[in-house]
Amino acid sequence: MGEGAANPVITLTTDFGLADPYVAAMKGVILALNPRAVIVDVSHEVRPQRLLQAAFITQSAWPFFPGDAVHVAVVDPGVGTERRALALVTPRGRFLGPDNGVLSAALPDEARPPPDQGLALVPLPAGYRAFAITNRRLLREPVSATFHGRDVFAPAAAHLSLGLRPEELGEPVEAMLTFPPLRARRDPDGVLRAQVVHIDRFGNVVTDVRAEDLPEGPFTVELAGQLVPGPVRTYAEATGLAALVGSSGYLEVALPNGSAGEALGVDIGDAVVVRAGR
């Protein structure tokens, strides 16, 4: 085992919420193994089992961390089944999570499947390595069939932060399940077909329409049977439901002094259509 960073960073993204002891248990396991670890909560408010939302939240945060950080994402409806637990080593960080698409954001767009393919097994690109986390000596025993966040991913993250070589976690993996890039599909007539990927605590509805894909000039967003005009530059410019590009670089629908999510009654995965003009 090598020597880890002086104050290693471990990030956590889960759908556990904070009402139960699950997040604290994960942190306890990490700190018991590495008291110097700096644990950063990215979010524990991913909607239960919403893998695409978890991938978006991870994508929105990990690029701002040091390149030696360990990122743990646990949204795991298949916990306890034959699905693999993975450690993905990239040029800009290490990522731990179930092999169910939640780690998609760690791969470059060109390595991910096309939009019409959906979740698919893809080979790892050059410069990326992955390992199945199977070395029982490094896990918390007995491993619960329902809480791999505590018993598999937390100890594996702690060991990596202490300098463990990733290959000591288990056998190498050549491919992983991955979602297509978060990007709207464009019809031949220029209409963008998109979906809701996140609703933040302010009620802003975030879509997978990237800023660079938006029409030039005015456009209209169709969502939940309503037509929303765009763009505005800031939240304060809007007088009602309005569309703008948020800090993540994706199109959002917002409602000043209110919740667009509640006003529209939308959910993660709902369809979004963007057309040029009003």
C-alpha cells in the first residue's frame, strides 16, 4: 500500500437522505479507517433509484475537485444482486459505485453509447481502468446484502485514500454499463427532444439540453403541457415561468419566488421539447 494524500478528499453522492443513519454509517466507516479523510457531501437528496439524476449531480460537481479525489456514488436499486461493485480510475479522479450507469459522468462523451441506445455496456477508453471490488480483506464484514454503501464502497474509498493501489481491490474490468451523454436529441427539423434530469431545491427544472444546442434567438420550451418562453439571462428577469441556461450549462425552467417543479408537476425523466421561436 502506498502513501495517500495528506488530507485526502472523498465525496459522497447517494439517495439515502439525511433522516436515517445511513450516511453517518458510511462516514464512520471511512473515518475509522482514515481519520484524516476530508469527506464532502455532494448530495444525499437524489430521488430514490434515480440513476440519471445521480449521474447529472455527480457530473456537475466532480470536475471542481482535486485530481486525486475519490468520488463515491451510491444509488443502487440492484444492491445484493449479481451487479458488480466498481472502482473506476480516470485521469482526473477515482470513482466508486455500482455498475448500473451511476458512474457514467466519469467517462468522456465520446466513450459513451449513442442516445438511441440507452444504458449499454461500453469498453473503457484509453487511459481509464476499472476493477471489480471483490477483495473481502478490504471490506467490512459481514457484508450486508442491503447496504453496500457502508460495507463495500466506504471501506474501499478509505483504503484508496490511504494509498491502496486500485488493482488490489479486485480483478480488472474491461467494460462498464454507461448511459449516453446528457444531451438532447435533435430532429431533422431542428426540434430538440429532451428530458428532465434534475429538480433542485429551489424548484428549478433542469433538462439535458446543453447551452450550445439551443436555437439562436427566442425559443419555446414545451413541458407538462405548458409552453415556456426563453431565454432570459437571470432568474430575476423572469416574470413567470421562463427558460434560461443555469450554472451547470444546461437549460432550466424557473419560476421566480416559486417552484417551477411544483407549478408544472413534473418529475425526473419527463419529456421536454424545445422549438425555435415563440
